Amino acid sequence: RDRATQKYEIQQHYMKACDHFHDLGVQNVIITLGELGAMGSILEKSSGRKLRYSAEAAVGRNGVQDTTGGSDTFIGGYAVELVRRARLGLEPNMGKAIEFGVRAAGMCVGHIGSIPGIPWRAGVEKEAFTNALN
């Protein structure tokens, strides 16, 4: 099987897990997938509709050097994006927050040790801009 098929199968498996948590009453579910990125699901209680999000892993130009701190950096990046949106008066957006968290984690794992690899917001934005130009 090719990587795209494997990724699809993994995502389908975890979407079922998201549905299980929704059935238990959990409204927002986020699952990190390591080198495949992350995904999330929101259950809109009023309509029963499920909004699904996913973001590809984004490893920085150094490749993977050390995965220590990658998950913590994802969570921090996710939270930073939600807080930024709230401060600007924007609606929360799980998809944008997941994308930002994945980019931050990708930069973190490109360094040895967790603390030196955790990027500041400006660094994540600069990396995304530089990658878009290339």
C-alpha cells in the first residue's frame, strides 16, 4: 500500500474514535498522528453536524532530529492560535489552530532537545512564508 492509502486508513480509524467520543458527549476532539500531522472533529450540538479538520505534518528544513517536545509544542501552538484569534475578535477555528500547532511541532522536532526547538510565533510564521515562496 502506498503512503496516501495508509494515511487515509489511519484517518478513517481515528474518525471512528472521534465519533465514539462525540457519542460520549465530548464536543471537541483532537488527535495527533505523529509524522502524519493531526486531526480534529467538532460536534455541533444544535445540529448534530460534525466538522472535521486535518493538517499534514510539516517538518522544518532540518528534518527530524529529536521528537522530544513535539507534542507539547503542538499543544502550545494550538492554544496560541486560539488565543490570538480571540484577542483579535475572530471566531475560534480548530482547523487553523491545528495547522499552526502542526507547523510549530514540525519546527521543534528539527532541533536536538525540546527547549531550544520550541519556536516563537514569529518564527513559525516566517517558516511558513519562506516555504510558500520556495
